[in-house]
Amino acid sequence: MTTAEKYVTAAYCVVFGVVLLYVVIIALKVQRMERDIDKLEQERDG
Amino acid sequence: MRRIPLPVLATASLVLVTLALALVFFVAPNDADQGFSQRIFYFHVSIAFTAYLCFGAGAWKALRHLWKRDPRADLESYVAVHQGVIFGVLVLLTGSIWAKISWGHWWVWSENQLVLFLVLFLFYAAYFMLRFSVDPGPQRANLSAVYALFGVVLVPVSFLAIRLSQSLIHPQVFTRHGPNFGGWILAAYIVSQVAVLVLAYTLYRVELAGKLLDVRLRELRLA
């Protein structure tokens, strides 16, 4: 692998990593909120 | 207006990003001047335009909020600015990597384009400090909207800085006569730009759905 190839790979990996991290954070947050909403709705109805 | 369902958007993002990467790495030729390292350009420039667009969208929604007093417009403005900052981080990171291989430095302070983009990024990063220093409610929404509107002035300044720059270290790829490239390079760039825009819109919709859930959760807790 040449130096240029290493830098280009690093750049695309950074993009992929940041987007993946963002998606994981949002997914975990949404999952937690959905769980809380279900719990609160059950408490309210029951 | 009927919105495109999220699974469709997510699939479109995946297909377009894969197609863009295939074009970038297997079809587009090496640049005559920069060689292989020029391949960073396709996503770096696409991400930069997307970040500008996100800040523009944030300002538009902020204006809508101030005009119509629509609480959803405030949320949409916040999400758009947040997307802009995330894409801004990616512009700075990919730009730094490209600068290192092309110029031998991670950052060049004498370059107007770089410094003005950093100013724009920091301005919008401060948006979150302002927003979260005020309690939720109309005051926070109004202050955030005014701030987002002010910031959008920096977008054309940052975009045009490359043309005002004296040293011209940073390449100028779009001129009044069109792009400075053609053929497969142009095709790969267009596909990359569309892919990044669709990806950004998908992430925007995902985050907005999360924010709306957050609002619902707060309402249930108060009830």
C-alpha cells in the first residue's frame, strides 16, 4: 500500500466511522425513548 | 406533502453510497496532478456542500419558526444545524488528511478557505451552547432561530473565500465556466454528491423522528 492509498483509506474510514457512530448513538437513544414511552403509557392506562 | 418512508431512504442511501465508492475507486481515473490522493475530493467536496446546505436549511426553518411560530420548525432547524455540524466535522477531518498528503501539513492557517470554514463550524458549534443554556420553551426557540439565521451569512463568505484567496493553495474546482473536470471524474463526483445528500437527508429524518419521540416523552412525563 502506498502512502497516498493509506491516507485515502484513512479519510474514507473516518467518514464511515463517524456516520456509523452517529447512527448507533441515535438508534440507542430512540430505543431507550421508545421503551420509556411504552412504560409511561402502560402506567397511564393501567 | 407525502414524505418518503425511512426504510426507502435508508436503502437508497446504501445503494448510492456503494455506487459512489465503486465509481471513486474502480472507475474514475487517477488525477494527473495529485494522483491517487485526489480521490478524497469526491466525498470531501460533497460533504462540504452538504454541510453548507444543512446550515442553509437550518436558517430557513429558523425563519419559518420566527414567522409562523411553528414549534416543529424549531426542532427541524435544530436537527438541520446538528447535521451541518456533523458534516462540518467530516469536512475538517477529510480536509486535514488531504492537506497532509498534498501540502505536507495537517492545517494551513494562511488559507482563507480553511480558516473561514473553521469559523463557520465553530459559530454553529456555539449554537448548541446557546440552545442548551436556556430552558426549553419559546425563549430558547426564538434565540436559537435568530442565531441560526445570523450564521447563514457566513456560508456564502466561506464558499466564496476560495475565490477571494490570494495564495490559491486550495484547489478551485468550480469556476464561472463550470467544473474544472469532466468524464468519469465528473460522473463520480455527481453520484457522490447525490449519495451524500440522500444520506444526510436520511440521517436528518432519523434524528427528527428521535426528537419528536423526545417531545412525546416529555409530554407523557408532565401528564
